[in-house]
Amino acid sequence: MLTRIKAFCLNSLTIAWSYFLAVLGLLLQLVDAAGDFLGDPAIKDEVSAAVGDPTWAGRVLLAISIVTLAARLRSLRKQS
């Protein structure tokens, strides 16, 4: 299983980190909907107290992920 993950990430820890940030960003953007679905609107308040506005934090993480992924793919393309 680890070999599949490494192959999916092109044997690059930077790309794996980028994927992790993207997933985390998407989850932060879905906090409000998850709170409504679970019937606990206080989830958004708790996350907001920890990280600020979860929607903006998610967008920032997605932007960082895109820049990181683009930079790493560019350097991989130059190497080959």
C-alpha cells in the first residue's frame, strides 16, 4: 500500500504534503455544512475559535497547496 501512495505522489514528499494541505483545506471549507449535517452548529464556533474563519483558512490552504504542487511539478519536469 505504501508503494501505491508513493507512486501516486510521484515519490515526492513535497507532492504528498501538497495533497495533504488540499484535503485539509477542503475539510475546513466543509465545516459549516458538516455541523448542519451532524446537527451540531457549535462545531463551526469551535473551529472558528481555533483557526479563525474556517472558510478563509481552507482557501488559504488550498492556495498554498496549488503553489506547492505547481512548483514541485515544474522542478520534476526540469529534471527529466
